[in-house]
Amino acid sequence: MSPVLSAVLKFFAALGIMLVNGVVMIYMLRKVLGHLHIRLGPMHVGWKGTMQTLMDVLKLLTKEDVTPRAVDRWLFRIAPAVVFVPSLMAYAALPFSNTWRIVDLDTGLLYTFAVLSLVPIGILMAGWASANKWSLLGGMRAAAQQIAYEVPLLLSVLPVVLVAGTMNLGGIVEAQQGYWLGFIPGWFALNPLMWPTLLVFMIAGLVEINQTPFDMSEGESEIVAGFATEYSAMKFGLLFLSEFSNQFIMSALGVTLFFGGWTLPWIPAEMNHAFGPVIFIAKAYIGIAVMMWIRGTFPRVRIDQLMELGWKRLIPVSLVLIMLTGLFVKVVG
Amino acid sequence: MSETVSPVMFLILAFATIGGAVMMLSTRNVVHAAFWLLEIMVATAGLYLLLSAEFLALVQVLVYAGAVSVLVLFVIMLTLRRREDAIRPYEPSWAGTIIAALFLGALYMAITRFVPVIAEMPEKVPGVADFGREMFTTWMLPFEVASLVLLAALVGAVWWSKGGDGR
């Protein structure tokens, strides 16, 4: 196959995953949150309400696209794309299996974080362009969160890189093969030394993708809908599509870094290779379900508490963790 | 990576970089200028990528586009008291013109006297592991000095923002 054709096909595959993920996750969110609140969620359109999100997509596509008069026209139009494109790009390095990946990058981990770090800029752009105090507050919060939590997030994955000895996401999965004591899978999540790292990664990751309890940039109870207040129709759709997609990417990264990626323990390698993508996506959705569980359980934290946690606690903690892991690797390895 | 840089990609990226710089300087809106700066940084990362400097390109995106420009935007938006203040009047001055002329002269001299250094290309493009090994062995001392300088700047900024006398 010609390289251009295969690149185009891979692009559409990533776009397809992103769109389907959006539809699936909205339904999942409604159902999971519904049951957490002891109610049923959507029930009427299709079997158990399964067609509800498809109808919502149709609704979003056919709604009137309102542009308020006071907005900064260019920035207002570009902002949804600036949020959407990095989110799509982040699929490139994810290892769905040992052969299924868009590109095999030696710097895959760094690439994913670099690309994701552009998302809050789009949110800030949307917040500023909307010419609305709530939007601007939402955008500023997104920017402040990102500046504060980018550092702990990056530092929190360094112990994994130190132990695995590579930044290639596929390589990190391969480093988690094998067993401890003969039967415990070699996943980093099952290594007690990695638990503090996993905790820092989870907190900083949730902040980085603006998920509850850290979704102050949206904060519907205080600032209407934050950066998305003035957006309607498919522009709004794009903003939220990328938010759901970021959730998938962060979950997939967590699966790759800590939970053995596309592999399952105790089954032959051929089985792993054959069902890799299925296992990977299933694991990623388990991670998303945990995020939704957190979302249904925890109250939103205050922005000043969040800043304090990031700067004064997580950064020093992750620096110490890197040093300890470095020593450990030097002594044991 | 191919041995020669694709001319089409280079032209697109060069146009994006220089065009972005022109737009950044010509716009009267400081927020727009900051977003153009961001565009320039991303385009520069693309140029690095064309040169097979993968790590440098990613760090450029992560640090300059992802963090520094957010910081710039943040500071601009915090210091604007009203939204209308974002649009700055055009204020030409003699001092500015002279500095610009001097800079142009220096740039002209630098470009005309530039002798391209063509080093021998390695067999294969060095990866990020080779880069790290080189950085933490051969270039260990400069690396540490640079980090000390940054640390001093950081401590200074904290001290300054506290008011200077430990308040």
C-alpha cells in the first residue's frame, strides 16, 4: 500500500475512533451517572435508550449556529478546531496492540503529552473570544490548571520511563510482561513501589483533562458552562467531542503505563496479539468508568485548593519519587 | 527520514513561521499577537521535525507552545483591566526605530558573513536515547550550569513576588 494512502486511512481510523468514542461515552456517562444516582438514565429511544445519543448528534448537527455580536470573530471560529485537532493527533502514538498503532514513535509518551498540552490553549482561546465574563473565567481556570499540573503529570510518568527504560509506549507495555513470584503479572500498577506514582498520575491526569472533581473550567454551578457558554450547535459539539476523546486518551495512557496495555496475564502470547485492540479498548473503557465513578462521587474542589495541591504537594512529591525510583533502578537493575 | 528536506513542506512551514511573525508584529491586539506567537512556535517545531530533530520538536511544542505561550496569554489577560485595552494604539518612536535599524544591521552582517558548517552526517539519525546519553555525559556540566541559572531565576521570582523582605 502506498504510504500516502495508508496515512489517509490511518487518519480516518483515528477520526472514526474519536467520533464513535464520543457517542459511546455520552451514553455511558448518562447510564453510569444515572445508576450512581439510583435512577435509570435514558430509557425511551431504542433498547434501554441506546439510540438516544445518536438522536442527540442529529440534534447538534441541525441546530442553529449562533455567533454573538460581541465575540472576537476569528478566535471564536478557530477555537473549537484548536481544541479538536490536538485531541485527534494524540491518537497517533497509542499502541492498540503490538502491530496496531498509527506510528511507532520512540518518543511516544512525550509526543502524547506535548500534543495534549495544546488543548487548554484552545479552551483559553474560546474563553477569551466569547467576550463573556463566565467564559473568560473558565478559560483562565483551564490555563491556570494546565500550568500548575503539566509539571506533576510529566514528572509522575518519569518513574515508569526509568523502570521501563524507554519512552516508546509499545516498549513500556513490553516492559510489563512476565510475572513476579511466578504468578503476579508484571504490570506497574501491581508494584507497590509504583502506587504513589500511579496516584500522582491519576490526580494530575484528571486535572489535565478537566474532569470532575477538577472541572472548574466548566463549573456549571458557578460560571454557567465556563468556556463553552457562548458556543452552540456543532462548535459546542466539537468542544465536547474532544473532551470525551481526551478522557479516552488519558485512560488509554494509564492503561499503557500501568496496566499492561494490550496484554492480559496468564494467556498465551498469540491470544494477546490476536485480541490486542479489543483488550486495550476494553481496559481503556474500564478506566473511563472509574473516572465516571469519581465524577458521580466527589464534589468539585475549590480552585485555590487545587493550585495549592499542585504546586506545594504534587511537584515535590513527584520529584522525590523520581529520585527514589532512580536510586532503586541503579541499585537493583 | 529522507536525506533531503522536502521543499514543499519546508516552504509551507517557512511561510507559516515568517507570515506568523509579520502578523504578530502588525496586529494591534495584544491577545491576537500572543496567539500568533503560539502559531510561530508550533511552525518552528515543524521545522525541527523536518530536520529529524524529533525530541527538540516535541520539547518545543511542550515547553514553548504548551507552557510559555499559555503563561504569556495568562499574564496579558490578567493585566488587561478592560477587554478594550487589548487593542493598543500605534505609537512610533525614534528610539524604537533606531533599535530596529541597529538590529537589522546586525542581522544583515550576520547573514552575509555566515559560513555554513556542513558536518558529516551520521549513519542513522540519532534517537532520543543517544541524545540523553550525550547530554548527561559529554554535556553534563553545561546542563547543570543551565539548570542552576534557571533555579536562581525561579528563587528570585518567588522572592520578588513576596515583596523582598520575607513578608
